[in-house]
Amino acid sequence: MYFPHKHIIGSLGTGKTTLGLETDVLHLIYCSVCPLLILDCKGDLAFLQSVHAAARRSGRAFKCFSIGDSFE
């Protein structure tokens, strides 16, 4: 099981999602077999694209639901 606790503080656009969340998510995509559910309330498109590409490279299914812009 993976239960990290993090508290990341920073101004807008300083890379909090990339440095704090994306690295952990990519590690889990490549190193675990369990399903992942990622809730991104901010709607960071770059983060979503990175996770989608990693899932595709690792042969894992990727499904996205958004109330905003569509993503393919």
C-alpha cells in the first residue's frame, strides 16, 4: 500500500503539481498493478497528458472524465 502525506505550499505556476504529485503518480503507473483513481480538481491539462502518455506506454487502461474541456 502507498499512503504518502504531503503538504506543498507555493504560488501559482511554481510547479507544485509537477514536482509534488506527477512524480508519485508516474511511479505508481510504472511500478504497481493496482488501479489508480486520480482526482484533479484544478484541471491541469499538462498533468493529464503526462499521466495519459505514461499509462499508454505501460499498457494500462486510461479513462478520463471531465466536466470541462474534453481530452483525447
